[in-house]
Amino acid sequence: MPPRAASLKIERPPKTLRELATDQLRRAIVTQHFSPGDHLVERDLCNELGVSRTSIREALRYLESEGLVVRTASRGLVVSSVTPDEARQIYEIRAAIEPAMALLFTERATARDLQDLEAAAQRIISTSRSKRITDNVSALDGFYAVVMRGADNDTARRILQGLHGRMAYLRAITFMRASDDHRAETITMIEAMVAAALKRDGQAFARRCRLFVERSAAFAAQVLLNEAATAD
């Protein structure tokens, strides 16, 4: 009988050029390398990123589905903005879904999920201190990705995935405007959320999750109104 192979596991392939281009363009928009209203020209983006027009077109279609770019009749694709009213709606959806997922997380999470949540919280703390915008946005994304995975509800995950680009944008602009005290409070709230999850106290985790979203919504509204006033 021939010896068995050590493993038949298929390793995840590296990211495609479309995925890399999407990540890079999203990062450029989130950090305001491209500002709201900027016209995105495929030829220029091909030169900047060093990829084909096909990859750029696919990336732009994906970012359009996320709401980070919008197609206009006169100018083609431009970087979209998040209005205060749209932000309110996004946070209302988050406030409805995320506390419910926090409750499910405490019921369904594995020991590995709990470990990953602690690790994700530590990454938020580290990136908050380093003050790198994209790292902080990625860390928050990672924290909620662990919650969603542990909650084991793909429908809720897909709903929030459709808001991912605009949520990343809101996280970036609020992180840029946050004071040291605000960031310290963020860390305290994240630590309280993790503590509740580790105790599998679903009500406490859900309540603290809702408070975090409501605080984020209030601060984002303030930041967007200030930016609108400055633009005027």
C-alpha cells in the first residue's frame, strides 16, 4: 500500500491582481489620498498601480458595490462621500445587527474564537497607539470579523459586508479626528466588550456593543458636520 501524502489540504492561493488593486484603491480612498468628488480615470490608475485596465475595472466595480465610488452621467466614476444622513443610517443598521451578533457570539463561540477576540482587541490597542489609520481600520474590521464568525450567521455578515467600504471610510475619518482621550476611551470600551464575551455574558456584551456603536455614531456625525462646515 503506497504511503499517504502528508496532507491533502489546499492552501489558500495568494490574492489576485484584482483583489490587490481593490485593497490598494480602498486604502487610498479611506486615507483620502483620493478625496470625495475626485474623478477616477482608468488609464491614470493603471499607471499608478502598475496593473492592467481589466484589473482596475474589476476593482472599481467592486468598490462601486461597496459605495466608495459612484458612477455619474457626466464624469464617469468619482469618489463618493458619506453624508451625515447616510452615516446615521449605517450606524442604525450596525446598532440593530451587531448587538444581536454579540449575543449569539457568547452562545456559539468556540474557545478558539474567544482567543481570537482577545488577540483582535490587542491589535486595536497597538494600532491605536501607533496612530496608523489603515492599521487601525483593519484592526477594527478584524475584531468584528471574529464576532461575526463566532456568531455563525452568514446572512448578517453579508449585510454588513455590503457596508464595509463606507464603514471603513467612517472609521478612518473619525480615527484621524479623535483626541488621545477619545482613543483611550475606545480601548476601555473594547476591553469591556471582550471581558463580557469571555464570561459568556451575552446581555452585557450586547449592551456594551450597542453603546460602542452609539458613541461612534455621535462622533461620526460631529466629524462630518464639521467637515461640511469647513468645506463651505
